[in-house]
Amino acid sequence: NVPLEVGAVAQIKNIYFVADASFLQIPSYVELDKVVQFLQTNKSLKVEIGGHTNGICDDAFCMKLSASRAKTCVDYLISKGIDSARLNYKGYGKTKLLKPESPGNPLNQRVEIKIIDI
């Protein structure tokens, strides 16, 4: 449920990766297929897929891991027919924790979709 406006951000729920890696786990496909449907319905949208980690690991590792995970999601969307020109990805590492008082909280580790152009 993303408002159709530039800058709107929504978390893509139930995206799971192998620990400390960017390999998608199979249960994630259902949620990413919902993103595919959203993008097929809204053909003019360009989006950014943003990866976020928890706040426990080293800064450089978090940035690299979050970017790699976001790219993995973008690659999945492309494999399902979404034009790569509509997709960007960015790793945010631990720079935007949802629960900064609890760096290890699983809510910090997430994937988001952001509308960047309509």
C-alpha cells in the first residue's frame, strides 16, 4: 500500500536472506511477486529498492550487505519482466534504523520500496 506520489516509501514485508549474505530465501518470492504486480499495474513508476541492516555489524559491512541485498531484489524484479530502467537500488546500511535504541531489533533489517518518479 504505497501512495502514488514521489517520495512515498513502504516496507516490503517478509523478505528473508541467508544470514550475512544477499541470497534470497524462497518465502521472499511471494512478497516480491506482489511488487512485480504493483509495478505492472503502475507502468509509469520508477522506484528505488532500499536495503537496511541491523545496527550490530561494522559500518562498511552493513553498507555493502544492504546494497547487495537491494540489488538482489532488483535482479529478481528484472527476472520477472520489470524493465531495469524503472529500478534503482541503494544500500542504507545502519544509517536509518527504525529502532535506534535497540540496534539488534529485527525491524531494523528490512527492504523498502520508494517511488522516485511517476
